Amino acid sequence: MTRQKKQPAAGFDANEFPTLKEFFSGYLHEDFNDEYGSAAAAARAFRGDASPEESAQAGQEWARLGKILTGQSMPEIQSSLQKLGGAWRPQDLDEFHSLDAIFTGKRHAPSS
């Protein structure tokens, strides 16, 4: 009997997330902490600058990305996010999920 392994998230196609790629490269650049103070503040700035259509698209892409990355380890999540561009590498799931409410309006329960 062969055990099925979960497909690694690092294999996802970043080109299927064009609005998030724009956000990551334009707002989560190497100086984002100096400019915005946090990834969440950068996400709020992006949402403030984006058109309603871009904002809605970013929310849809973030929700889809969250589903893809569910159950992945932090190194796998970081590797996946690297494919979107930018310099943000969240250190834990709480930091990663700090963008949930900004992009989707849904809050994620903090990790224990």
C-alpha cells in the first residue's frame, strides 16, 4: 500500500496570484519594516492605495493562498511566499495570519 503525501505548497504557481505578487514586490520590499513598521501596516497601505477591484482580487487571492498553505511548515510557507516576491518572511503562523483580517475580513485564531 502506498501512502499519499500532501502536495508541497512550494509547488504552487505564483503567477496565479498577480495581485499578491504586486503587493509583495511593491509593499513588502526589503525596507518595508522601515517604511511601514509591519507587514500588516504594509497590507493596510496597499488596500488604501488599491482600487476596489484590486482590493477584492487581493482578498480572493489571499484566501486561496491560505487554503494552499494550510498544514504546511513555516519553512514551506516562507519558501512559497518568496515566490511572490518581496522580503517578508513571517516567523510564525500568527505573523502570517496577521494579514487575514486585512485581506479577507476574517480573523484567524492565534496559535497556542
